[in-house]
Amino acid sequence: MIKIRKSHERGHTNLGWLDSYHTFSFGDYYDPKHMGFRSLRVINEDWVKPSAGFGAHPHRDMEIITYVLEGALQHKDSMGNGSTITPGEIQRMSAGTGVTHSEYNRSRTEPVHLLQIWILPTKKNIEPSYEQREFNPGEKQGKLRLVATSDGRDSTVTVHQDVNLLASLLAPGENITYSLKPDRHAWVQIANGSVIMNGHELKHGDGASVSEEVNLEISASESSEILLFDLA
């Protein structure tokens, strides 16, 4: 069973400096039919204007993944971490017992385009922690590359939840296949481009929940970037 969440159906917040689309309920956008999928709670597609960003704000008991598509995002947090996240990198912050962080676009001319993802952890009140990894385009071109796992295998960031997050870059006409194990579910998010998945057309910003399916066949209609969450 595949259910499509179309890009234009998402929630939308525009604060001037921030233009954000919400796949699931978030902030002032509330839709009881879209509260998340399995342990996946938030997928926000954000555009942050030059010289703007999120001031210091708190989180707790959440696995927060930042995936930058264009531009560069500066990160600082109460654990003492400071970094810049660029395309090809993935950042994981476990908020646990509580953490404060800020995210800022230091460019004076270029916006930042990113996906911010929240995943519910298996346990509450864990010690806050932080990771950042880089994956070169060749690792994702024409294939699905693990970028986040529950055990940190294959140089991935470690998420405190039973989830495998994979990323792929596809040229027009390229195909990939993914097999789901019994009792597993998937969420597929189109970060850029357009694909056909098991006969369904998915375009930039679209997402799809997948349950009771064995194989996913994905073919790119144009240059595309996708994220695939394999979920318990």
C-alpha cells in the first residue's frame, strides 16, 4: 500500500526570512491526519534567506537530522559544537535530556535550502549528542547509500531509533530497487527532481508512505535526489 503526500498539500509557513513547507503537523500547522509516520515525526523543507536564521531555541527527546540541499547552514549548540553544514553532509543531533541550538545562514547573497527531519527516539532522557558526516556524490549516484542507522554502521550517523535512512542521486532514466523486509515500512521523500515509484509519479516535495509492499522500483524522470526511510 502506497499513499502519496503531494507537495502542494503540505502545511506552509512564511516568516519572511524563512519559507517552510511541513509534510507533517508542525508549529501552527495542525492536521490530525498528518501527525507523522511510524517514528518519523517531522519533515520540513526550509528556505532561509541570506543573513538570517533560527535563534537559540531548546529541544528534548528528539532525534534531529539536518540535510542541506543548497547553500551552507551554520550550527551552534549548548554542547559546545559549532559547524557549517553543506550539501553532501548530514548532521544528527540527539536532544535527549535537553539541548539548545541555533542555525544561521551566514551568506549575504545566497539562501539555504534544507530538509529538517525529526525522529522519535526509542528512549527518553538520553544524554544529548551530535554527529556530522560527509558523503561524496559518487557514493549516492545511481544507488541508495545508507546515511543514518541505529548502529552507526558503514560510516553513518547514529540515530537512537530502529530506522535506516538512505539517500540517492539519480540521473534521468536511472533506476534503483529497494526491498522491504516483512513488517517494515518506508517513507520516500523527493528532495529534488521527479521519479516514478511503482507506477506512481512523485515530484519535488512529494512524499509517500509505504506499507505491505515487498519491492520499490524507482526510476528518475529527471535529475533527482531522494531520501528513503526504512522504518519499524
